[in-house]
Amino acid sequence: MLYREAGDFKTGYRADGQTFPIRLDRWGYYILLAVAVLVVPFLINDYWANAVFVPFLIYAIAALGLNILTGYAGQVSLGTGGFMAVGAYAVYKLMTAFPDISIVIHILLAGGITAIVGMLFGLPSLRIKGFYLAVATLAAQFFLVWLFNKVPWFYNYSASGQITAPTRTVLGHAVTGPATSAPAKYLICLAFVLVLAWVARNLTRGTSGRKWMAIRDMDIAAEIIGVNPLTAKLSAFAASSFFVGIAGALLFSVYLGAAEVGEAFGINKSFLVLFMIIIGGLGSIFGSFAGAAFMVLLPVLLKNLLVGQLGWPTDLAAHIELMIVGALIVLFLIVEPHGLARLWALTKEKLRLWPFPH
Amino acid sequence: MNVHASDGYTTADGRQIGPVVMDLKNITLRFGGVEAIKNISFDIRQGEIRAIIGPNGAGKSSMLNVISGFYVPQEGEVWFKGYRRGPMKPYEVARLGIARTFQNIALFDGMSVLDNIMTGRLNRMKSGFLSQAIWWGAAEREEIENRAQVEKIIDFLEIQNIRKTPVGRLPYGLKKRVELARALAAEPQLLLLDEPMAGMNVEEKEDMSRFILDVNDEFGTTIALIEHDMGVVMDLSDRVVVMDYGRKIGDGTPDEVRSNQEVIDAYLGVAHD
């Protein structure tokens, strides 16, 4: 009854093309934004930052990136973990080589470096599709992890083979290193998420997005219409890897603080991010967030429930938790194969008519 | 009316047909040992509706694919607007101003009708990646300008009510119309229609015929079409090429073709003795 477009007239193409065409959506978005920026930083503590908010925000960036490639451009990738590693090692090398330059610039540059690497590994996509491409990107995953393990230059010849983030500040507050406060971690990640989500939305609603979706839906027709498959696919790989690289850089420098490549950026990470976009919804910005939230929050919730409320032993809870998460993923996909984003869209369709059935 | 004159002619209904736009000279196309097109020459003139007909397997779609640049013939020359066309990628041909629809609809199912038609204008949208990323300047301006053009086509084809519907949900007849809209959005100089009326009922065929005539009339678009419905072909087209087993067996006005003995034989079959 309240949630509908009736009476909300658009008088120009600009207004018609906006992200949230329904007034209630728009207000909901503004309120969410206000809470995220103005309320959460004052309430957040170490537990909430480390267990919930920071991983959610970082994985949301990674999911946005993979969704551009897989959801919008239709190119399956299992190399997300490897590309996150590129972002992490790039930012590490930049941080240690140029300590005077702002970490924000380093993170952006790390994204740029990952974009170039992503384009390189995207070249096979010009010849192969589907599962075969997935296998080719899997090769990228294993090769990159191997590379960062084998070449000591990447981890500055440290004895442990680990990379450790030195302390860096933004506007006088430490955002990396051991002394970082919870609000600082949260805010730097939030800033990147807000800007990148906006960029992702802009890219996908315009010419580039249409080229990507055309290639995804029917590549031959796309080509005959005038889409150059070379630039369309490689730009998707570049944009996607840029996002994934930034997620990797943030994961290492802000969240983990220290990382060993096989452990932090293994094949598990690739699957985790892939699950996020499948559960959240392919080809949907909202879906990237929903999927990231689902995969990050569900284990935390279950742990709280099983260990905190029911008092189970931690090791038992950890195993049961894996099973429940797995079962829930299957359940969700059976209920709605198109993911949470579709579920959300259906709910909104229903809401438009509520309380009437038709 | 002399349709074989070199500098154009006037049709029975008084439309002025211009010079040759697309000239195909001695085209031969082979797939391995199979000759799909055997030494065929014909031309398409500015502003006319040119039909290619023939029984199943005659090589009509292959011919259309040669024109659209999807197949490169082994022999022969393709001349477009006075220039000989070398081997080109399909997307380069699109940039020359040739648009087409497909026999079995090739729309982008995951996108809305509006987005599908907007893809037709991709070649006119030049804003840079960075401008698109921040949705500032060229990207937004271009989006709004092209949207206005697309809305004209939506109006023209009477599909206003479905513009935000995902294409996958539309019935067949409307999909065909959206595909025509997408091809028109490119403002092509030559529009290729591969069986625009296949699988349609009488009413849908009437609608589609009207749209094809309107497009030709309103925008002056040159149209080459393949169609099996003889009634439609004879009513719509100015000149007809008839193919059979990869050869050209007839070329001329619908009346000339209708009375051509070889064409009648090809369609009705001929007794072998």
C-alpha cells in the first residue's frame, strides 16, 4: 500500500534511470547510509568489527568484483583467491617500498595492478567459455599462490614467508598495524565499499554493463550488433579484478594484518566468494551484499547460538556449523535458484500490492 | 517501370528507389565440400525492400550471413556503398551501418526491453570507461540522448507498455518486435531481416508487415528480407531474388518472378523423366 510507484511520476530520463526509482526504497537507502556512517562507528567494538562488519564489507567488495565478471559478463572465474593475493602482495610491496605515500593510494594502485594481472589471465576467455574457462582461471589461482610462495622478493625475504602490514595512518588515525582501533578499520572499509558499490552500479547500468550482459546472454548476437568481444571481456576482467584486488589488499592490510598466501588466499577463498554471488544473486549489486552478509554472518550467528546459547563444546559446534551452513546453502538454492536478490525482488513485488492479493 | 535500370527506378506505388547500396558479385561460399552458394550476383538499391526467397536449404540464410559479414565467401566481391569490403569482423560490419534480426530470436533474455534496444545504439555511445564509472559528463549525457532516440523507436513499434519487462518473459510475437526495435535503434543503412514472420499468426504477420513498410517509408531504410510466406513476400517487396540449391534462379519484380518457369519448378517440383 505504501510501497509502490503510483503517484511517483518521473518527468525526465535521468529520474527514470535512477538506482532507486521507488520513494520508499530511496528513503530506506538513505537511512541505512546514515546509520552506517553516523551511528555504527560510535557503537562498534573489536568483536563486532572483527567478526562481523569488517569481513562483511571486504567480502562485499570481492563479491561485487566477481559479480561483474560472472554475474554480468557471464565469465566464470575460480581465480578470485589468487587475484585477492595479487592485491594483498601488491599493497604490501607498495607499503614497504613507499612508506610516505598514503595507504589509500597504495590500495587503489594494488587494485590497478590486479586489474592488469586479471586482464592477462582473462585472455583465454576469448577462446574458451563456461567450465573450460573456469579451469583456466583455476590455473591462475594455483599459479599465483605458487608464485607468491616461491619468489622471496614478494614477501621481502622474511624468514617466516609471511607478509605483515606495517602501521599506516589516514588523517592521523592508524588504519593498519596492531594499534588500529575498531572504528578506524570499519570506516576505511566502509569508505571503499560505498565508493566501489557506486562505481559498480554506474558501470553496470551504462554502456559497459550492457556490453557485458549482451556477451553473457548471447555472444554471437552481441558481436553482430557491434560489441567487440575482446574489449568487452577484457574490460570485465579488468573491472572485476580491480575490485577483487582492493578486497585482497584490505583483507590483508586492515583485517588480517599478517598473511601467508596459501592459507589466506587459497582456493577456499575463490569458492567462498563464488558461493556469495550464487547465493546472493548473479548480476545484482544488492545480491553481492546479501551473499556476503549471508556467508559472513551465518557462521557467526550459528556459533553464538550453539556455543553461547546451547553451551556445546567449541569443536563439536565448529563441525556442526559447517554442516548447517552447507545444508542452508542447498536449501536456499532449492527455494530460490536465483538467489537472495530474486527473493528480495519477489518480496517487493508482493509488497506493492499488499494488503490486496492482486 | 524498369527495375533493371542502372541509376534507380520508381516503384508501382511511386517510391523513388536510389542507386545500388550493396552489390554482391559472383559470390561463392563453401563449407568443406558443400557449396552453399554458387556464383551468385545481385544488388540491393537505396530505399528498396529486397526479398530473398527459395525452398529450404537453398542458401538464403547463408547469403544473409555473407551480407552481414558473419561468413566470408571464398570467391566473389562484396561492395557496400561504393567500397569493396574486405574480410571483416561482424562488429566492424555493424559499425558500417548494417543491422539484422535473426531467424530464431537472438535477444538478450536477462535484460529489459529497454536495455535490449539500448544495446542497438552501442556504436553511437563513445563515453570512456572512467566517465561511466563515475556517471559524470559524457556517460550520463549520452545515456539520456540515446534514451530519447530509443523512446522514439519504442513509440514507433508500439511497445511502450513493456519497456521495463525482462525480454525472457515476453511472448514470441513481441520478442520479434523487440528484435526489430533493437536493429532499428542502430539507425542502419541496410536492415537484414531473417524470416521476420516465422511462426507468427495472421494478426502478428499483419502487424509485422505494417511495421516493415512503415520503417521503409518513415526512415527510408533499405531492407533485405528472407521470408517463406509467399503472400507476404509478394506484397511487401520491390524486387525478389530466388535461390535454389545455392544457385540464383530468378531475379526481378514479384510479378516477373511469379511467372518464371524455373521458379515455379523449384517450388512445385518438376517431373523427372
